[in-house]
Amino acid sequence: MIRTLDTTALLGEGAETASDLLLAQMLQMEFDREYDAQLRREENKFNGDSKVSISFENYRMVHPYEDSESSDDEVDWQDTRHDPYGPDKPSPNAKRGFVGKGKEITTKHDEVTCGRRNTARMENDQAVDSKTRLLLYKMVNAGVLESINGCISTGKESVIFHANGGSMDDKMVPAECALKVFKTTLNEFKNRDKYIKDDYRFKDRFSHLNPRKIIRMWAEKEMHNLIRMQEAGICCPEVIVLKKHVLVMSFIGQDHVAAPKLKDAILSSEDMKRAYYQVLDMMQQLYTECKLVHADLSAYNMLWHMGKVWLIDVSQSVEPTHPHGLKFLFRDCKNVSQFFQKSGVSDAMGERELFNAVSGLNIKADNEVDFLVEIEALEKINEDHVRQMGKRVQMTYESDVPKEN
Ligand code: ADP
Ligand code: MG
């Protein structure tokens, strides 16, 4: 079966191709693919029932997962099975100089929904640059995706597309997928530096990276966080594959219709109460089992699907020991608490109680200001601890680490 790509979806109706080169590459790849299919047919005809078969492999133009665009910052299909940033191992060569405290916490809810049915063409052509289009094209060409259908959401930092799943050798690809394309324009990511710079899992690499790689790291971070969550049995999208700044995951929804955000979903009061207890459970699991704080948890990043709440959007999630981890957790608790209280769940705890229930801490302050003071004190202790661990580990490895200067 030859898969074809709906290029109008990728290029935008009537949109001019950003470069003739891209178009030429696309056409060439399509041509190569057809050539290979023809070759395969001839190979089969040639070999027939014969016990000895002749392979035409060397004549093929397109190899599975081939990436013709070679550059030194190439990232291969990441291995989604391994999380190299395991919770209890600060990097052995942790460098000094992770800085930053107490800056403003920003959030990011200004997404414009493109419409529920994803038959719409890619409206905002700028959302996806030519390199990204080629990357998406290659995924279809490699057969991982059957087709890419249209935009589900466009936010400041990412664009989400619906896609029909194809197949992979070692993994089931769901019939419906969501593609999260992290925008390669850095502007919106600048104020999120602290999420990643101070995360010991990434800070080592951070300083050496160019903007493109930093964007990829966000995608990578989302992937690893989702995997941790999935392993803990938390309802969240399943990671299918990561290719550079494009994350392919399972689609939460059905028949091209994305599940509604919890803020838009209409729930009976019984369902709302159940949703609350499920969210409470998930926050606790996230904290204790995944060693993560969502850090942007609100009714915008929870979807209501098949009678359950699904957590999404975890690229900014951090470990509780992150210098602002507890502050982020408190903000999450505030959003969750306020949402469910407003939605009429009388059992819903207040934010401070919820914070203690999730973290297992026992902060007694009876007002927000004092509560936050205690949180900051704990963060300081955490930070010192991580710093010391970094140093200790570094001392152990000192002879192995090439000296600077
Ligand atoms: P951001 O908020 O950073 O733009 P999100 O990951 O929250 O990115 O995705 C934006 C929106 O796209 C979500 O609110 C949701 O409506 C939709 N979406 C994201 N991932 C999926 C998914 N796996 N399945 C269905 N819809 C999704
Ligand atoms: Mg979101």
C-alpha cells in the first residue's frame, strides 16, 4: 500500500511553498517511494516461489526512517523506553552555576482553538515552518503516520495536529494520534528558561545548546514526563515517538474530536466529584511515584474522556526538588482547589490542605502569605541539598572530569 500525504493539509490551501527546494525534496521523496514500491513488486515477481531469492535492496531509494537531512545537530528517533534523567541521580558532572530564584512565575493559557473537527486545513502557515513540514512529511513517508489531518489547537509554544496512525516495527501506533509540534521560534520559551535551566536533569546540557536544541529538549522533557506518568498508571497520552521537536502521542478523543478540557466539559455533580478524587489521586501519584510536579495544572490541561480525567501538557513539569518545585505545586493546588470548589464539589480541599495532602508535608500556616514563606524556606533547603549532592558526586568523579582552564 502506498501512503499518500495530503500535502494541502501540510502546506495550507493555496499556500506558497516556503522554498522551491522543499517542494522539490517532497516530490523527489514521493517519486522515490513509488519507485521503491515498483521495485518491490518486481522483486516479488522475479523471486516467485523460488527458494533462492534475489534482493533489490541496494537499488532502493528510500530506507525506513531514513533522514536525508543530515546536520550535525541531528537527533535520531529517540528511544522512548529509557528515561536517562531518573529521579535519584543528579548528573555526575553537575556544573556549578545553576542560578535564578524567585522570578515571576508565568503561565500560558492563551491558546486559540482551531475548531473541534480537525478537517480544517493548517490555517496558520507560520505555525509550522518548512523544516517542520518536511519532518512531518517524512513521518508519513516512513509509514509511522497514515495522514496528518489538521490542527486541534495552536498555542504560544506549540501546535497540535490530529493524525491517523500508521505502523512501526516495534510498536503499535494507535489509529488516532496527536502531534505536538513545539514552535521553533524561541520568543515564548525565553521566560520558561527557569523550568529547564534549574532542573538538574537538563541544566548540564542547557548551557551548551543552541536555541533549536533547547526547543527539542522541551519536547524530550514532555516525552520523559509522559512516560513516567504512564508507568505510574496515570491517565495521559501514550508516547509513540519523538522526532526532534515533534512529539507523536495517542489522541485523547474519538473520531477526530478531541476530548473537551475539564473547564469546558459538562459533568453531572456526581462525575465532578469523581473527577475531583481522581485528580487528587493523580496529583499524589505524580508527586510520590513519578517525582513530578505538573507546574501548569489547571482545568485547561485536564481533558475529560471516557468518564475520566486525563492529564496533558507536561513539558514544563519539574521534580519536587526543583528550586521552584514547591511553589509550582502550590499554584497547581490553588487552581485545582478553586476549580472544584467553584464546580460545587463540597469535599474539595482548600489549596493549603491539598498541598499538604499531595506533598506529605505538614505546613501549618493558616494564611497564604505565611504558607508561601514556609514553602520558600523548604525550597531553599532542597536547593542546598541538591547543590551539595551535586558537589559530592562531582568530587567522587573529579579525576574523571576534564578540568576546565
Ligand atoms: P499548550 O497548552 O502548551 O499549547 P497542550 O499540550 O496543552 O499545549 O495542547 C493544547 C491543546 O491541544 C489541549 O488543550 C488539548 O485540547 C489538545 N491536545 C493536546 N494533546 C492532546 C492529545 N494527546 N489528544 C487530544 N487533544 C490534545
Ligand atoms: Mg495546555
